[in-house]
Amino acid sequence: MADTRGVFSLSRVFARAKQRTWITPEESFTQLPPAPTPNTGYFGGGNPGPLSTMDKVTYSSDTTAAVPGAALSVARYSLAATGNSTAGYFGGGADPVLTTMEKVTYSTDTTAQVPAAALSSTRYMLGATGTSTAGYFGGGSNPPNITSTMDKLTYSSDTTAYTPAANLSGGRHSLSATGNTTAGYFGGGVSSSGFGISTMDKTTYSSDTTAAVPGAFLTTAMWGKGATGNSTAGYFGGGIIQGVGRVPTMDKVTYSSDTTAAVPGAALSAARGYLAATGSSTAGYFGGGSEPSGGVSKMDKTTYSSDTTALVPGAPLSGARVRLAASSARANALPTETTFPIINLKGQSAAPNTGYWTGGEPGPGPYLSSTNKIDLTTETTTAVPSANLPDSTYGNAASSSPAALYSYGGQMPGGAKTTVSKLTYSTETYAYATGTISQGRLGPAATGKSDAGYFAGGGAAPTYYSLMSKFSYTTDTSQNLPAGNLSVARATFAAAGSPLAGYWAGGEYPAPNTHTSQTDKCTYSVDTAQLTPSAALSQSKFGVLATGGTTAGYFTQGYSPSISSVSTTDKLIYSSDTRVTVPGAFSTYSNADGKGGIGNPSSGYWGGGSPTITTVNRVTYSTDTTVAVPGANLVTGRNRMAAAGARSEGVTFFKPAATPTSASSGGVPNIL
């Protein structure tokens, strides 16, 4: 019988170890399988009371039960809620009127106050929705005042800030809200004049701005509706019409066209108002509220595929209540799975500890195809002719997989490139990748994670782009991400990121000599970008260089119209989306347009910037200090080149390029 099970003996182990053909611990990697996000919804607070009750709806069984450990610490009603894949946030409410924000952690079914996330002002009867990274709480009342205020809650730091540009188009209370990954929709309510309205406001997350969308107005002026939805549509159910009373009406907002229409088949099982709603990617759950006879515990389920609604007898709330709020890990087009990076079981990387500078412009004359390699262990740089680009290019951008560097865009003698060049580390050779990009661009910026590169922006006056594109390393294909587009078209800027998100900072606008400090963040799990003011650079500039580790990115040098070339270094802290200037990490020289940042988990390297500058600097992340590293200087001075390495930024831990075969491992699985 053939030995197919990888049976081995200790003598074989010793022999393999002696011959150094056994698998070392450093070559052993694992990756946790994708984990489903909680398939549940949470309904909290309400009246009569006020109440602190938290009920949990399990979607798979359509059953509901009170969860005492998740009860609110402050009983209240007329609050609002939203959340991400791990937690729900319940904010505001009365009685009395509050700013309190409480966080429900889904994995433990526990709730705690989050003081730094409190609303910017006391209010109740407000609405809330959001993305995987932030929640938006809009409108509400603190008698006698009715407000249009929009507060933004950043989940990574559990902090809330008033966001004036996102204010509603007018003050109102008793409104409802839902949305997808790119925008939130705030519908209906009672205006400051005391009358119900049909207004639908759209909050665009990438720019944190809000505007009324007439085509998406509710079919009738009303208030007290429940709202939820999936990636394509929002559903606003029930409500109260002035002079009519409670209604079962269901209005459906189609996001692609920003239009709203009544959906008779999806009407609630009974007329009611002041209810709450949340749901999954397939169905919405509308719970509680008041009927003409009083408060109810009813739960209706709207199936999105058929636009039908039915009462769910097994899912009523634990008690009748009105003016409650709801959240879920799967509402608002949140992902249904959480993915984990490939990790080394000993916390080490098998990817090469090297980086490559490639292409660029040596000043007047032809563009470069040459590639310089830096060995980050010895801090020495050499020319690698076999790794030269297939064509002479400058103004390109690069990202890295565990096995290869990918160069995007740029300018070659024949014009802007649409080809993607791939430098395979194991052979140190460049070739065209199978995939191309949809738009040739000069001066884009790129970063990425272990399985995909993200590159954005680029162009040349008078045409600039905000386009975000994603290049899959496993399939060598590119796709444009409309939800990931930058908040403004720009070029000659820089990007860095963690395994979870990328940050694009600085750059120049289409208008002549107009530069920016703004930073856009693209969250990889939802491929969505948004302007992140707290991460803006310390000054407006272009020609920025960037590198980083898994916790922070470093953006340095560049050209500022007020002070010409600069050496300033800004540190962007990923966990809080905040920027600090670190004087100890300032560059040892200044330049106008270097690009070319490389790094590993402990240090970052940047170099070049003109035909005469070959200098390479190292920034040490643990101390925020920068020094020149003469042994690593570029072989040829250049600017506007691309750079990346296999251990940079979001690609710190990698699986080896190949697993030993049965000839060297005896068929033993590659695990510790």
C-alpha cells in the first residue's frame, strides 16, 4: 500500500534536520478561516419606563430574547443606534435629555458607557446610521430647540466630533436613517415649524457632507418610521402622518438612482409608529412601536429579494415598547465575514527583507528603467539590471505582495501607461502582469495588503483623477472601486497603510499651484474611502514620500508653496486616525518630489528627489528618529520613482513562496 499519510519516524526527523531539509519554524504559517460576523440584531431602550432593556434577535431562527448583560446602563427612550461588525452604539435619548453613548459588544453581549463618544450636545428623537468605520448621529431635539446637528463617531478611537459640513439640510426630530457603505440616508421627521416632512437627506461619507435629495423624498410627509436596508436599498417602514395617524406604509429608497417609491407588498403587518429597525443583507426586522391601541412587541420581517413583509410570531420583543433603537453587525451593507491576515506561528516573516526603487526621472533627459535594491539587513543598495522595468517610466507607484512588487501607471516616452509591471522577488526579474489598468495616470499613489494593491489618483494638468483601483495579486486583474474614490482628484502624493486600511495624503489639485494636506482613508474590508480630517498632514504639499509599519505611517518631505522644499515628517497613527508631527523624524534633507518609501516592521527608508540626490534616510519607528544611511544611498540620483518591499506596511506577515514537497518533508503537513 502506498504511503499517503505522511508517516514518519524520529530517525527521519533527525536525518532531515541534519541535512537542513526539514521545515523550520520560521517557514510555518497559518491563516485563520474567515469568521462570520454576528447574525443578530439588538433592540435597546424605549418606553414605557424609560427602559434599559436590550433584546437580541437571532436571524437564523427568527427568535428574540432579552440579554440582561447587554442592558443599557442608563434607561432612556427616543435614542438612536448604529454600529459596525463588532459593536453597536446607542446614543442620546431622554429622560432627561442626554448626550450619553453606550457600546454593545456583540461577542460578549455586554454594554458599557463610552464617555469620549458622547454626543456633542444633548438631544433625543434623533437618527443614526453609518459605515464599518464610523457612525453618524443626525438631527433631534432638546426642547425648545430642534437641531440639524451631525455628530460623527469614529469606531477605532471611540470618539465623537461635531461635523458641521454633514449637518442635515434643516432641523428636525423623529427622523429615521439607514444607508450603505458610501452614504447614509436620513428621512422624514418633524420640522421646527411642528409639521411632518418628507425630506430625504443624503450624507456622503467620503466628504462628510449632506444635501437634500428631492428624488428620494418619502412618498408622504411623516415621522416616527423605522429604517434599515442592504447594499442596494433602504426600507423606511411604518410612521405617523399628520391628520391620519399611524400607517403601515413601506417606502424603498434605491441607492443607485436616489429615488423612493412605496412598496405595497412590503407594508408592515399593522399600522404603527415610533418603532425601530435593523437587519442583515437579506432581511430587515421592524420591532416594537405603537399602534392605535398602545405599545406593541411585534416583530415584522421584510425579505428584500421579494419586497414582502410578514409578522414573525417567534420574534416579538420581550415586552411592548416604543421609541426604542436598534443596531446589527450586518445592517447597512456591513460585511458578513471577518477575514484575518496570514500569520507566522512564531511571529516572523519569510518574505525577503529587501526593497526596490524602480523607474524615475534623472532630470533632463530620458526616463529611467533601472532598479536599485536595498538589503534592509545590511543597509546596502545595489543596481539589479535583471530587475529593470520593461520600459522607461517615471511618476509611477508601487505596492507589494509577499512575492512580487507591482508598478502602476506613470509616464513613458509614448505617453501615460496602462500596463502593470511585476517584479518577482525570487528571480529578480520584471515582466508585464496579465492585467492592465483602466486609465493611464502620472503620479498616482499606492499601498495595499497581502493579497491586493490599491492605487489612486494621478494625472497631469489640466486632467487629474480621484479614481481608486484595486489590483488582485492572486488573479493579476484590476478593478475600479467607485466607493473607494478619493474625495478630490489629485496627483504627486503618497500612501501608506496597515493590513486593514490605506491612507492617501497630500498632493496637488487641478488648479495651478494648489496643494492639499488632506488625507483619505480606504477601509479594505468594504473597499470604501472617506475623507479623514483628523489625519490631515501638518501642511499642504505635494511630492510627499511615505512609508510605515503596521501601527503608523510616516509622511515626509515634499514641496509647499509657502516654504518651498520641506523636510517635515508627519506620523499618522492608524488606531486613532490622527496625525502628529515628529521633529526627531524630520528628513536629513529636503526635496520637492522624491516618492520612494520602503520599510519593514521596525524601520522605514526613503531616498532620492533630484538628479543630484542619492541620499537614503532611515526612520526608526520605536523612537521616531531619522538618520542618513550612506551605505544605502541610491546608485543613481532620481525623483518621481516607485518603491516597495515585501515587508512594508500592510504586508508584514507572509506565507512562504513554496512549501517543501514530500521529497523533502516526508509528506508532513506544513504546521508546527
